[in-house]
Amino acid sequence: MNYFEPKTAAEYGFKDILYEKKDWIARITINRPQNYNAYSTPCLQELATAFTDAKWDDKVGVVIFTGAGDKAFCTGGDVKEYAAYYTQKPRDYFKYMGYFGGYIESILRCGKPVIARVNGMAVGGGNESHMACDLSIMAEDTYIGQIGTNVGSVACGGATQWLPIFVGDRRAREILFLNEKIPAAKALEWGLVNQIVPRNKLDEACLEMAGKLLKKFPECMRYTKTQVNYWKEQVWFATVGHATDWLALHFASWEPNEGMQAFVEKRPADYMGLRKLAAEGGSSEFKYGPYKLTCAACGATQLPGLFKFCGMCGARLEG
């Protein structure tokens, strides 16, 4: 009996990703081009399953990871899903981060070298996914970036942990604080990628690198990856639990609600409005003020401080 008998790629019936195994290479593709290859909650589960399958399959020596189409490698979490669901049930973001962490760790601990085929923008969690990979080949007409502080989040799903390792402290702060695009040439100069190539040479370059990796002993390759992963795993496991709890709590505040709703509505976020509220002694955490009022008419407590009328009985409130 073989307890680790691999399945064929087709047996999984994935919906949000494409999975193929051929000629010692597994190809994993986020197949959500209509969402710029942002991963949804089900997509994260499928990705972790595919990387685990590639890990166990002795007929797989290399994994090539990419996104469908030519616009995006991956743009991280689906902000529309965040705005519609996780800002409404922040406690469930803790559970979501369990899926995300499992996905990232499935890349780190795949046991096979993973090549990021960066066919389009790698933004937010897409860049974190890219950094989780072992090697990276990027189309010369695209870019990398982080967006956390633009949308009311923090890029602590790999970026705050790994960017200082990849590019150094000052450049990491520039990427994380300013959220500006890092074009391919700069990404190569800063050590974020191994190669940049014309778009029409991207597949050729990935296959050439995969061919070189296959001409190495697999157990030596696996343990080399384990050793080289030391610093990435050290900082990841030291911080991701705290990050998971903090992000889940933060989703109950005004910043992510404003930032993500602005993204969905395609309007500028009101950064200065929240700053001014805090500077003037108001509440930048709660949109309608801290929960402090009591209704004399019906006894409802902890009503938002800016309410003029009770949300339970409609009586005028004494603020």
C-alpha cells in the first residue's frame, strides 16, 4: 500500500485554479483573471491542496506558479470579498488567515523548488506569494508593489517579514510605507527577482530554469531549500500568529471599512478625514463615535456617540 499515492491533476476538480503535471513539472495557476487573480477564500484552499499534492508526487521535481492571463500574477486577497464579508464578521478574518497561512506554508514547505512566473502585476498578497517562492522570473513590462496602508490593512502576510531580507531595511520601508510601483528593472536591481525577460520569452525562461533544477538530486534539493528557508521561516512563525489576531481585531475598526469600501467604489479614501478627527479629539476608530450613549426611553446602552436618535426605539438621545 502507498499511503502517498498521488492523484492526477484532473481528479481534484479545482474551480479557482488550474493544475497540471507533466514532464516532471507541476504548473499551478490562479485562474481568476476577471479579479486580477486575487485569491478568494476557496481559492486559498485549492492552492494549498495543489502545492501539497506537488510535494508528495515523486513525478514532480519543480513547480511553476503563475496567474492566468497577462495582466496579473496575483493581486492578493479579494478586496471585494473583504469589504462584503470580513468587515462585517471580523472574527472570521482570523479563520481566513488560517487558510492564508496554510497556503503560504505550503509553498515554503513544498519540498520542491517553486518558480514564480510573474506574468503581470504582483501586488499586495500577490507579492507576498511571489516572495514565498524560491525563484522568480518576471516579464519586463510589469511591476511589484504593496498596498496595505492604502486600503486600511497591514502587509504582514509576508511583506513586513520578508522584504527586509530581500531588499534591506530602507528599501523595505519605502515599499511598505509609500505603496509605489516597483517596475521590473528596479525589482531585478533590488533582488526581488532573478531574471526579467520580454513577455514572449517568459515561458521559455521558466522552462529553461526548471530544466536546470531537474538536473539536481531531489533530496539534496529538498534539504537545501529547508536550510535556506531558515530566516524566512524564523520571522514568519515568530510574527504570523500575532499578525493574524491583530488583523482580525483591526477589521472591526473604521480604517479597513473606509479603505476597502473606497477601493470597491473606485474613489479616493478619506485618509485626512480620519487624521483630522483624531487630531480634534474625535473618534477615528468608530465611524459614528464610541459606544457610550444610553437611551432613557427604552434603556438601550452602548449606542454610538454621534447618534441623535435611538436605533432601537427611535427616541431622541441626550448626548
